[in-house]
Amino acid sequence: MTIQWFPGHMLETEKQLKKAISKVDAVLEILDARLPHASANPFVNKICTGKFRIKVLNKTDLADPEQTALWLKYFETKQVPAIAICGTQKSDANAVLKYCVNHTDRNRARKLKVMVLGIPNTGKSTILNTLAGKKIAKTGNEPAITRQQQRTSLNNNIDMYDTPGILWPVIAPRQRAYILAASGAISDTAIDYTDIAFFTAALLIERYPDLLMGRFPFLETLPTDELTLIEKIGTARGHLKKGGHVNLHKASEVLIRELRSGKIGKISFETPKDIENDETFKD
């Protein structure tokens, strides 16, 4: 599957970021800890040349902690600064800012200017609100909430710049498109719920069977295929059409929403091993 979802404001955002990046001292690239590779926009590499940048693996409260630890080791071997956090936790957000302050080469007599970049729905605004101690940026579970650059002055002579989430015009390869859609980084209007649910079901059956069985106790045994799992969920939740047939779309919505909310448990969509060994995960 190739997804094309590129709202007009994203094109304008790219133009703005190219101009603004030259005026900041450092960049916080916010990634989703559940999908650190898939949630990294290649565009960021192009515009951050020469800038200190740290990869912030956000949403650790939703990610598989074992895989998050492996991702941090992966970035360490690549000599890429990275830190994993839960953006709603003050101590975590402060740790990121402290690391940035300590590693940025700048004139200490002026304000430290830090830009927050990333794709939609990775928690950029949430982190900024946590650092400020109040709600100053719009947040939500839908992508593309922030539509323009926002500057916030923090204590210790620091300015933070929140930016709209930006994707790239054509999302490929197929595996990355599925992962982004399942995580909620792409608007639901641009995806087929049933298609994404089949991908999600296969991942859960293969990698997180215990979490799956724990969340859906009506599963007496682990389903061997995606369709069976989705049909069982639809039947149990009462999403049936006339004649008793399962409404696959409604059942798919249940699975995806419970996955995104963390109700199924802490899961990761990709692992460092996937990226290194499986061509379907690579760009």
C-alpha cells in the first residue's frame, strides 16, 4: 500500500522550516517510540545539516519497553544522540531540555533557540506544554493539529519553537505506510480501516499474542489468521450486519482504536532488527 496524504499546509510548512531552521541553535526531532524509524521524516535530515539534533523517542508509555531500550542502543551504535521519554512527564521533558542545553554550542549571552520537529501526532505540542507547565499549544489524538509555528519562552533564557507536523508526499515503502496509518500519524480519512486492521492483527498475533489474549478474553484460543481475529472482535462487540455477518469496518475500528490508546498494552510496530534485516522495512 502507498499512501498519499499531503495537506496544502504541509507544503507551506516545508518552505517556512527551511527559512526558520537557520535561526535556531538546536533541533528536537520528535519520534514515536513505537516506530522510531517509520516516524522519521527524511526531510528533517536535509534541513538540519550543521545543527545539533537529538532524536526524542516519545510515547514510551505506549511502546514496548524492551524494544525501546534496543532502539536506544541502535542509535548509540550509529552515534546519533537519542533519548526516550513520556512527553506528559515533567522530569522526562526536562531531561531532554537539559541534554540539549549541555550539548549545544552557542553564545551563552543570548537565548537558546530550540526547534521541535517531527511528523504529525508524535506529541510535539504535548512536550512543549509539559515544559511550560501550562497549555500553550493545541494537542489532540488526530494528526495535523498544529498548523503554524509557535514560539514559547521558557525559564533559563530558552525559546522553544513548536512546528506543524510534516509528512512527505508519497509514503513508501508499503510497510512504513501501514505502520504510520496504524499508529495514527495519518488522517483516518486517507486510510482503509479494514486494510490497516488486517496489518495490525497480523502484527499482534505474531509478536504480542499474550497481550491480545489478555485484552480480548473472549478469545478462547489465539486466532491463526487476521480475518478470524477481526471477526471474533466484531461478534463479541456486537458489530453485526443483517444476517449475522460481521461488519468488518466497525470491528476494524475497535482493534485500531484500542491499539492506539494503549488498551491492548505496550507494543512497538518495528524493531531495530526489522530495519537491518528486512527489506520491506527499508526506504
